[in-house]
Amino acid sequence: MTEYILRTNALTKKYKNDYALKNVDVTIKRGEIYGLIGQNGAGKTTMLRLITGLAFPTNGSIELFENNDRREMTAAHKRMGAIIENPALFPNMTAYENLEVQRLQRGIPGRECIEKALKLVGLEGTGKKKVKNFSLGMKQRLGLAIALLSDPEFIILDEPTNGLDPMGIVEMRELLKKLNREKGLTVLISSHILSELYQLATKFGIIHQGQLLEEISAGELNDKCRQYLRIKVDEPAKGVNVLEEKLSAHDFEILSDGTIKLYSYLDDVHLVSRTLTEHGLVIEHLSQNGDSLENYFTKLIGGVENE
Amino acid sequence: MSNLMKAELFKLRRNKTFIVLMLFIFGLSTLLHSLIVTEWWYMTGTPFELTNLNELNALIFFTVPLFFNFIVSTLAGFFIATEFTQNNAIKNEMISGNKRSQIFIAKYCVFTVGAQITTIVLPLVSAIVVVKLVGTNDVLSAESLIYLGKSYSLFTIHFLSFTAIVLLFAIWTEDSGRTILFTLVLSIAMFLVEKFVTNELVKTIYEHTFFYQFTESFKYTMTDGEIVKSIIIGVVSFILIMLFGIVTFHKKEVK
């Protein structure tokens, strides 16, 4: 049976007359890396604040680790780590002392976990340097160390790459992938930078104006965003043979109407066209198709705004 | 719960405001009592005179809400309120898997310990040390110890309610400046009621608050009935304010 780490049911948050979140149903299974995509102000942080118990829903319910009893939710938080908006740190303390506060709060025995967490995020050499003298990137890393300190099963990261340099972004991504792969860590990560999530998430939730527009797996999104050549010839079967034999192309699909979707030779359309014509085929249609992630997202949001 | 207390104590020990306040209060108390003991300065009309503890006269400063509210509210502002705004560290605590009531109580206990150290312990200890070293009063006689014990015990009971209110201000306002301002306004309001309000009903109500009991605690002659009444006022106020605080904290949304 699939274990659900998080399930929300018609989750709604209303501030006076405005809905920050409206009837959001999200499902995250164990081991998934769930990317929450949305523009600034879409409701991502509100949703994460509700899940972590920093705010309370106006309507709807939250189920964590298959439990929605409010008293059990507090216990469920022990199995989680989170960074919401900015890393919450004590500026006059060192990285070690910040982690010590968290260790004490969570009742984690032994201080070995602190050294381990610092090493994991590459902050083991910060010594007596106060957090107020850290760069934004170092603060983000420390925030991640705090979130990972208790060895959580589920981690929630709200825009965790803010302030990180390109190398830092790659390192964080690789670290999360590694923890997901090796320890089965389930991740809920929000960002408005699509390309960043695209390389990490296994499932996406697209949120706009407080509503969840779509939940889509990485595979489905890949299919939707994959570039291809759309070819329609007078003899589809012969066309397929030519592609296979003359161009050694095997990465294609044939649709029911005979249209061929060719996923290779995107940079050499002329070669495809010439080869097909040289073998006596009449090209009725040849075009490059497929969406970029940005286009797909824009279309989805545009569709809602035009409704 | 003990984990939370340990974490709060860890934070308190590293809190710069707490350290500065301790040094300031210790220095101020030592200075004032040294001036009195060496007869560079005279104070009269304090309850300490009645027990031949006139060399402890300067302690009266530290028992007046108009003075100690600055100490307590400053500590609340820079130890509690900043966690909600400046560094947002409260978020980590809220999602640490501990009950909100436990978080509130742990914060209250450690904050109150800090406030008591700065407001009660340090002035009293420094005063006793100065008087023992340079003064002539017998501060450690049985009579003195009974008086000081009774007075400071009652004062401490009422102080527990005061710190609970200041903690609430810090949580409500989430701002150190406003915490200090609100506490000051409350102390001034209570002072004005005590000094200027003549309406019998208001006066009676005021006399049944812990604010009035701060002064009463140091009365030399208190009957058993008055002591019991003072304890009941302190305990009831404390329970009510704490319950209100826990409920408020339960409903609080953190940005």
C-alpha cells in the first residue's frame, strides 16, 4: 500500500476578503520530491505555513503521515524539517550554537548530529564566526542543516536556493537527490524558478492565485515539454522505414492519424526533409513542436487568467 | 518540556541584553547602596527603615513597577519579541514537534528566571554584600531575614503575574520597542490609579490587583489575613494570566 506523507483536502486560507489559498488538494507519497511551482504571491508560502502549523486553515484539512488528528500533528512535526521563507537563525550565535538550540528543542541526544549536519552542508569550518557575518548563501545552508538535523523523513523547503551562487544551487540539488535516493527522504520544495525544480522534482504542483492548477509527474511534464519534429507524409509506413534505415532514427512515435513524432534530428530538419523527399515521399507537414517548461507554465496560467 | 527549557536557558545565557542588564543592575545597586552606606546619600520613608535595615533603602527602587518595568520589558523585547520578527527563530520552535502550550510555558519560565535575576536577585545580593562589607546594619539577623523573606516571597508571587503580562505583550506586539512602550503605559496607568483615582469602586478593584500588592509586600506589619489575601491575589492573577497567555499563543499565527 502506498504511504502518503502529506494529503490536503480542500485546503483554504482566507484573509479578510481575499483567498490566499482555495480548495487545494495536494498528495505527496513517500519518497517523492514534490516541486511546488508558482509566481510570487501565488500562495506557495501560505500553503507551507499551513502544513507546518505556523498558520491555521480557514477550511479544509491536512493529513501528515496518514494522520489528521491535531494532537497527532504536533508529533508528526517531529518527523519533519522545514525552512519557511528565510532560514530562522540567531544572528549573534555561531552555526554550531544555532544547531545546538535546535538539538535541545527537539531533544536529540548527543552532539554528533551537529557536526554531521554542518559537514553535510559544507559549513564545518565556520568556527566562531557569528551568523550575522554569514553570506545569504551560508545562511541558507545553515537553514538546511537545521532542517536536516533531526534526520527527518519529510522536509519542506521554501525557495531554498535564494541567495545561493550557481555552485551552491548545484550542491543543494545534488544533496537533496542523494538524501532522497539513499535515505528515502520525501521533499516538498517550492520555487518560482522553474528550471531549478525541473532538474530535481519527481512530481510538480502548479499553483496560481491560491489554486492548484495541475499536479503532474516529471515523466508527464517531460512528455509535454519535449521537443519533437512533427512529420506528416503521404506514406507513413515508408516514412518510418526511411527514418530508421537511412537516418538510423529510433526515437519516434506514430500517432493514429499517421503523424510521426521524431524526437531526434531537431537541429537538422533539412537533412530529414531532404532524405524523405529523395526517397519519393511527399511531405505534407514538417514542423518543430513541443513546449519549454516556461511556455507550458505560462500557457497554463494564461488559460486560467483568460477564463 | 525539559528540552525546551534547556534550549531557552541556552539562549538566555547567550542573550546580550540579559548580560548587559545584569551588569547594569548589579553596578547600579552596588553604587546606590555604597552611597547610602558611606552616607554620601540619604533616603528616608522606606519600609526598610522600620526594621533597622535603612542601609538597604535603595532596594526600594527595584521594587517599584515604574522602575522595574524597564528591566523586565527590555528583556522581554530583546529576548522574546525579537524571535518573532528580527530573526524569526520562533518558526523553528513552532515546527519542532512540541506543543504550543509547552513552548509558551518554557519561554515564560526562563524569561521569568532572567527577569527575577535582574530585578530581584542581583539588587538584593549586591545590597547585602555591600552592607555586610562596609555597613553597620545586621542584615542577617533573624528578624531581618524573616522580614526580607516574607517581603520578597510575596513580591516574587506578584512578579510572576507581571512577567506573564509582559510576555504576552512581547508575543502580541512582536516588537521590542512596542513591548517596552506597552509595559510602560500599563505601569504608568497603574501608578495614576493608585495616586489620583478617588472613586471607591476603582480603588477597591485596584487594591485587589497584583500591582497594588507589590507595595503591600514590603509593609512591615502585615497580618496573617493580609498575607493570605496577598497570596490568593497573586496566585489567582497568575493562573488567569497564564491561561489567557496559553490560549492566545495557541491561536497565534506566525508570519
